[in-house]
Amino acid sequence: MTRSYRFPDDFIWGAATSAYQIEGSPLADGAGPSIWQRFAHTPGMMANDDHGDIACDHYRRYQDDVQLMRALGLQSYRFSVAWARVLPEGTGRINQKGVDFYSRLVDALLENGIEPNATLFHWDLPAALDDRGGWLNRDSAHWFAEYASVMFKALDDRVRRWSTINEPWVVTDGGYLLGKLAPGHRSKYEAPIAAHNLMRASGAAIEAYRATGRHEIGVVFNIEPKYPASKKPEDIAATQRAHAYMNEQFADPALLGSYPPELKEIFGEAWPDFPADDFRLTNQAVDFVGINYYTRSVVKHDDEGYPCRASRVRQANVTHTETDWEVYEQGLADTLMWFKQRYGDLPLYITENGAAFYDPPVAEGDVVDDPLRITYLRKHLRVLHQSIEAGVNVKGYYAWSLLDNLEWSLGFAKRFGLYHVDYATQKRTPKASAKFYAKVIETNGEGLGG
């Protein structure tokens, strides 16, 4: 007998993107530069000197891309707003042409029966605010709330689901500790300050939404479960440090109003004493939490492993993606159950899940074959169904990504899309995974049984 993978009738099927990765035209119609536009044009920071000046040209082709979503049968589309399109200086003057772009996008989605899901910040801080200290400035929480309020006023009549910050861990680890992502800082002293202000900003935006908003708002965390490489006490301790650093550092202040104790050990003298009243701001009631899941890490103690005295042990004889991430679907189930046990029965959305595998730069034929991506999606969606059966309150799933796009500092070499993009011509070609996902949506999961 074939197992049924039918999802709940109100389950939401979607796909996700982010502004800088797909839009292009970053300075069009009065927009201001972002830290990513600045970073991408700094020599040596991007693979192959790639940048987002054109990307997928979505700013001009959004109507065609909405038709791709419709062809998939998407019920929802998760996108991010480029802050500097709306407020070129980050605060103050509103650029109405920037607001109008997102208004047109939302209208196009609704006209095609697709629910808009808006993320306010997916890493592209206005450069003008970075010049004022960026996330190191405590005023950043107020800047963000001001920007969020502009978007709520413009779109909350049509957007029913908002997220504040996407993956704050990536912003701080890559942008302030290791320097591999914008704004390119390398400081153990800066990272916890930036992290704290990101969570204050998220809380301030939620607080602003409660004053005027009519629907739902939450926050999005990337969770990567950690597993000890052995039963040695030092490996178990290293695993807990890595877990606290990546997973609890952001979810705890948002959902529990505190930090895990391991952070003081990790950062040492670089760990600040934050004002107690700050946690009133970080710990705002959310309507949902978004979880981005891609892979796991197996961890061992390593005195040279920065900053947690831990390092990843690459697993042999298993599939790895083009980004060298292990395909480990059980990690999604473990993540969801851990999240429920630690933070309670919150409504959850899988806001990103997907894989980069090799696809040719130029598509041949009408469909690009990508069997490894199909296998990845099938495995993770089956595990997700089992997690819902086990009592985890998951309300929807967003595949990453709708389109091949600019994979940040890795440039255009890593392809996550359901649709192939020929960057020279901007031609979109469906991959076999798009056909597979469309069938899953059409059958509300029954297509996973084949």
C-alpha cells in the first residue's frame, strides 16, 4: 500500500526569493545604494566579480515572473523589500517610485491568486545607514521601525503576512565577524552588538505593527542542527557551543527574552552586558516563526575553530550539494521538534529549503533535468509531512528558490532555482524540479508518494 503524504487542507505552498538576488536595477527610479551594492562592487569580494546590477532583471520582468509562479500553482510568494528603494537615505524621505514597485508586484500576485508574503530585511541595509554605523548603532532599531511603518502603511491592506529580519545569524557571522558578506567587517567585538541590535530592530518593527497592522508578523531564523562527532565530553560541549552560537543566539532573545549562557564563553571579553530593558523590546509576541533549513553540521572540538572552538566534520559517502552542504533530511525533523520543545507550539513556516546542484549555464531544450534537486525536495517534504503528523504546527513551505539568482558572494555559479536563468539572455526555463513541485502542490503532497 502506498503511503499517503497528503498535507492539511489549509497548508500553504510557496517559493521564495530576495530583492538583491533577483531584482537588478539597484539604483533605478531614485533608489539609494545598499551595502550589498557597495560590497559587490568592491574588488575581490565577489566570485568572478559578479554583482546584482542586472541579476535576474526581476525589477523589469516581475509580471512575467508572476506568470511563472502561476504556472507552478504557487499559493504564496515570499519576497523581500529593498529598504533603500523605499527610503534612499534609510530614514526620512520616502521614494514613492520604490513603494510603487512593490505595490504593483503585490497587485500582480493577488490578480493571479498568489498570496504575497513580505520580508522587510533580507540583508541589504541602505549604505547611508551603514555610514552611520549600521547595525552597530543602537538607533538602528528605530530606523528599522520607521522603514517598517512606511511599508505597513503602503501594503498592509493587501499583504497578510510579514517577516521582520531574515537570517540575522548570517548578517552578523558573515558581515561583522568573518567579513565574507556585506558590510565586510571582521570583529569579534562587533558581532554580538550587531546581533543584539538586529533583534532589537525586529522587536521594534513588531511593536510598530501591533499599533497599526491588521494581519500577521513574525521573524525568520536559519536553523542548522548540530550533532557531536563522538561521545567525547569535549565534542559534546563544542556541539552545544556551536548550537548556541548559530541557533539560540537569535531565537532566544526573540522568543525567551534572554541569551544562552554559552555566548559569554564563546565571546569572552567581547561579550557586552546588555541593558535588561532591551529584552522587553526583543521579546515581542510573534504570530509565527519562519525556519530556513538546508543542512546539518557534525561537530568536533577544535581549539582553532573560530569563534566556538568547534569545527565541522565533513561526512563521507553521502550526497553534498554544490555549496558542500550535506543532504540530511532528518535534520529538518530534528530541528522542528527541538524548536517546539524549546519555544512552544508556535505556528511555523518553512520559509526556505532547497539545494544548489550543477545546472548548465545555457538550457538545452524545454526542461532542464535536475534529478538530485528533485530527490532533495522529495526527501525533505516527506520528512516535513511526518513532522506535522508528529504534532509540529507547520503551516506552509516555501521552496528556495523560484529562480536561479545571485548567491551573494558566491556569485552566479551556484544555482538553487526551480527555474533556470540564462544570465546572458534572461531566458527562464523550467527545471524538472519545477514540474515535480507543481505536481506536489496540485495534489497537496500526494505527488510525494511516487
